[in-house]
Amino acid sequence: MDIVDKAIRNWKLHLLALILTIIAELIGAKTFRIGPGMLVLVPLLYSFALGALCGVKKLNLLSREDMFEASSLVGVTFFFLMARYGTLVGPNFWKVVASGPALILQEFGNIGTVFLGVPIAVLLGLKREAVGAAFSNAREPNIAIIGEKYGLDTPEGRGVMGVYVTGTVFGAIFCSLLSSFVASTISFFSPQALAMATGTGSAGMMTAAVAPLVEMYPHIKDELTALAAASNMFSGLDGVYMCVFLSLPLANWLVRKMGVKDAPSVPAKKEQGGLK
């Protein structure tokens, strides 16, 4: 039986998910003042934390097999999530169209990832790993780019996989906290601009980041969600080309400028003898 089929038939997972959802919704959104800013904790964050606690061995709630099966359902549930976002994009279609140039230009934010991430990575002691770690937000398409160009069993491959794992564990929580804090402290950005910025190519991170914005601006929640979903779609479409032709070459150039003398890793196809 396929792992997804087993997960769908696992009544314990569905019951536990329902219970955690009810608990998270009963807690509701909580707002805290932190200096000049405001931190908004939304039910999505509580469900993350409660779900993580369910994996504690002493509680004996989930076996390793249960957790493995639950992970296979993540992709399935995102189909429903994106379908829901699609119903919001339709009614706000012309607002999305009017924001078209801004949605496309926001992809140049990848450059910011390079110029911020690469120096920090090199200063922390990474060498060629900094290229894979900091040329993008290290989601599945970016892993494919590094895997094709260098191979995953290379310094660049280890860099991108390290950030991918870290982002999977902490990314959604970090994006949610950052979104709420920026929205409450920096008045320069409109809520629409912040919603566009949440679309980085990761449905989970985008959902977590847009949730505080919806809580803070409930009168335009459908517009914000539609812009975030459209931005995320654009990131998935043209983000790959931006990474290949812009951010990856920039990351390589910046690593060399910072004195990393290691030669670039041999591309995976050369290692296999496919290219002369």
C-alpha cells in the first residue's frame, strides 16, 4: 500500500489534527507589544508547536511510522490550500493585474538574499557552502538547480540542503513573526506590499507570513491573501530563472570577492562522465 494511502487511512492522524486545530482556534490570535513593534501570534503557529510536542517520545502519542505517514500528507493538504487561495484570486483579479509590475519586480528581492546571506555565511566559516545556502530561500526548485549544476554531494549541495532543512523546521514560524513585527514597526510599507513580499515560492511560509497581516488588516483580508497567492505563484514561475541567471552567478562572484579560494565544484554530469 502506498504511503499516502496508509496515511489517509490512519484515523489517529486525522483525529489528532482535528483536536489540535480546535485547540489552536480556541486560543485565537494574540497580540503582544515588543518595544515599538507588535507581535501577532496566530493559530497556525500554535498548531505547529502542538504538532511538534506530539512527537515527544515520552508522550507516546505518535510512533515514528505515524510521523512518517503524516509527513506524506503535507503535499496533499497544500492542494486544498492552493485551491482555496484560487477562489480568492478570482474575485480580486483586477487588483492583482493592477499590481502586476510590482509582483514581477519583487522577484529582484532574491538579490537581497545574496548580498545579505553570503557575507554572513562566509563570516560564519562557510566556503563554497555559502553559494548553495544563500543564493535563494532553498526550496525544492532551488535544490534541483544546485543538484543539476553541482550535485548534492558537494559543498554547494550541503549548503542548500542545510538551509532547506532549517527552513522546513523554522521557516514558517520565522516568517510569521517577521511579518507581524515589520508590519507594526515600519509604516513605509503598505499592507499590500507586505502581502506581495510573503510570496517566496513556499506555500507554507507564505501562509504563515500572510496570517498576521490578515489579522492586522481584516477589512482587506481577501485582497491581501490574493496578492500573496499571486506573488507566490510568480515566484514559482519566474523565480527559477532569476536564481539561475541572476542570484546564483552573483553568489559565486561575491564568494570569490570575499576571498574564498576553493575552486567551484565539478558539476554532477561531469562527475558521471557525461561531459568532456
